[in-house]
Amino acid sequence: MATQKRRRGAALQQALLESAWAELQEKGYAAVTMAGVAKRAATTKTVLYRRWPKKVNMVIAAVRAHLPSVLPAVHDTGSLAGDLYDLLAQIAALFQAIPKGVLTGIVKDAVAQVDLKRLFALMNQGDGQDWPTPTILVTAVNQILQQATQRGELNGAAISAKQRNLFNLLLVNAVLTEQVQPAELRALADDVLLPLWRQVGQVK
């Protein structure tokens, strides 16, 4: 009787991530368990816990492995609004590639179990750093405001770090309330960010 070859290293890692992703797609975040992933991968929970201390860490790794390896990029569309709309559209596309409810589950578990700063740091690890993390998004926002300043649309220097970081807080709220459709994310720009930044950074 033939025995299954023992998987190690990258082969084992890939098998675990594929199993976790399949469980997410079939059952949704809440129903995913370490035991279920281990069973699907024909391994043990101990093997999983050696790599990820909690389910949320494993799910983040599985999502990262299956997202397009493309970071949101800032394009100069010719206007502050256009630049912001473009960035939000890219983020919406990334969110749409993730099974429904997974983002909400990750954030809720993070609040309950993991320090959010540490969670976002975990998301930003690995080859390509292919996740829209706060650091990446703050850099993108800063670039958008710099471009608007260079065009004479506003004075970016007048916009504080807290007013810039509101972008990230609004995204977290959108995830928690499951309002991540393209039109819903675009509304964050129209209803909050653009009015605030234009008011605070108005050129005198």
C-alpha cells in the first residue's frame, strides 16, 4: 500500500493556505476552525499552531496568499477628488476579492484578541507586502495631498496627521459595517474626506 509523501517547507505551507482558503470560501469566517483546516489539509492542529497562534493570523495569511500581488497605487488624475476616487476604487477591488464576511471577521477578532497595531503589522509582512495596510495607505494619502498642493488645490501642510489618518479609520468602520462596495467607499470621499481636507487646507 502506497504511503503519502510527507510534505515539508513551502509545499506544506501552500497546502495549509489552500485548505484555509477553501474553508473560508465554503463556510465563511465564523465557521472556520483550526481543526477543520487541519482535517482538510490532512495534518494536525499542532502543525497549524506552529505557524499561526490564532485563527485570525492564519486567515490573514490565507487571504494575503490569494489576493492579487498589487499594492494600491496613487495616480495623478488631475484633481484631488479624482486621485482619491481612484485609490478607493483600487481598495474596493481588493476587498471584493475576499469572501464575504472575512474582513469583518478579521477586524472583530483583532479587536477581541490582537492589538490592532500588531494585526496591521502582520498584514504587512511577507514578500511583496501585498495588503493595503495603514502605513501604505498613509503614504498614499500623503502623496495625494502633496499632488493637490502642487496643483494649487489646497495647502496640504495645514492638514494634520489626525485629519489624514481619518482615511484609515473610515476604512475600518466600512469593513465593520460591511459597507465596502465601490460606491460606498467613494461616499467616504464625498461625505467626509474631501469636505474636511478642502476646508482645513483651503488656499488663502
